[in-house]
Amino acid sequence: MDVGFQIVLLVGGLGLAIVASDVAVSYTRALAAALGAPAFVVGVVLVALGTDLPEIANSIAAHIQGEGDVNVGDSVGSTLTQYTFVLGLFPLIIAVIAISRRQVALVTALTVGGLALTTLFVSDGWLGRLDGLVLVAAWAGSMLLVTRLLPRAEADDPPKVRLQGHLPRIGVTLAALAVVGLGATVAVRALVELSEAVGVPEFLLAFFGASLGTSAPEVAVDITALRQGAPAIALGDALGSSLIDSTLSIGIGPLVAPAEVTARLAVTASLYTAAAVALVGLLLVLRRRHDRWSARMLIGIYVLSYVVLIAAD
């Protein structure tokens, strides 16, 4: 393995993701304003789907190769990473972020529900097509609930963009998010190549290594959104991506091709992540703000996962 080449791919992929994220966020904000949709909902429904393309693609590829551990490890690990590590970065950009109790409580409850289903399905060491179908349907139902139950928020003041009209803006947004996903995918493959030299178990490699890499689009897009003054999109993307990871991302792989998983590690990771997501959601809902104090708590929960999962191995 050429370590230098893999490092170049890692840095180059992340750089491409960051550049494309600026375009994606600008057009997303313009689209949300034109549609009269809450920025948070657009982040959960549209932006999160785009930034989660690496996990979705990884799920399908892993199951085609019969590697269920790679799918579950990456998807569950990404859920934890985004709810703790990624959200923990937010106060470094904006010191204090206001939290809507209804928004965070709803998405958190749906994400915990997805993880509960995952725990049930992996407990027998097998992810089949029916399991996948239920998880994909859970994601679709969650999107319906989010769009129906969350009220309109205050209007955003988006930056001016060149293209007008809903369809062109949707097209540019999805194309930019696809480029973000491409850059992040290149980066994560390089990260996996570098990490494999360490010789850790496949599930742990996916849970810790791959999940950090496939969460790179969320980091790029969310930091860009925060710097542009659009915290609702950043928060919607981070929470929405976790919801997708706990449902659609895990489910789409076995829907294509069933595969075995390591039940012990998969159940432990899913239960820990469900508890972490519930704790983070409760913390944000009770405090109604996200600042550097809560950021330290979130990062601590993420670091603790290393101890729990390594001990379970």
C-alpha cells in the first residue's frame, strides 16, 4: 500500500467535498426560501439524503459482497458519530445554537426507533430482505411525519444564486451533494486502506474508521451552513443523516442482498448508539440550546463508545 498516495486521496477527497458543499448549502437555502419550507425540514429530508450517499452506497456494495458487518458497522457508527462528534463541532463555529424542542425530540425519537428495529433484526446474526424492507419503510414513514408534524420556522435570508426556478435549484443541489458524496467516498476509501494496516476487526474498522469517513459530507456541509449563518440546515442535516443511517442506509443493503452480521458486536453497537442518541436528544431538548458545555458532553459520549465496543470485541 502506497501510504503517501492514500493520504493525497484522503486530503483531495475532503477538499472536493468542502468546495461542493458551499454550492449545495447556498442552493438549498434558496430552494427552502422559494418553497416556503422550514430550513430544518429541508435539511432533514433533502440535504441529509445527499450527504448520506456514501453510507447508502457502502451498504449496497457491502451486501453484494456478503459483508453485512461493514454495512451495520458503518451505518450505526455514522449515526453515533453525527449525533455526538459532528454535533459537538457546531459550537466551534457558532458559540450558542438555539434548539427547537419539537424538532429535536421528533427526529431523536424516530432515530431511536430505527435503532431499536436494527437491534432486533441483527440479534439473530442475519439481515434479510424483509428486515431491509421494514427499515426502508420506516425511513419513508419518518419523512412523512417530519414534513407533516413540524411547524414552519422563521424565514431564512438566503444568499443569491444564479439559477432560478424550483427544478433547476433542486438539480444543482442534488448534483452538488453528489459531488460532496464523491469526494467523501474517495476520502473514506483512502481512510479504510490506511486503517486496514492496523489489523482491527472488520466491524470495529467500519464502526470507527469508515463511519468517520462517510460522515465527512455532513461535516463539510454543516460547517459551511453554520458559517453562512444557516444553523437550521446544519442541525437538520446532522440529525436527518442519523435518521437515514438508522433506517434507509442499513435497510437498503439487505434489500438488495441478504448477509450475515456479527450479532454480539452489532447488538452492542446498536444499543449503545440508541442510548447515546436518546441522551443527546434529551440533553438538547431540556437545555434548549447547544453550546460548548453540551459539546463537551457529546464528544465525551463519542469517546466512551471506543471503550464499550473494544471491550465487547
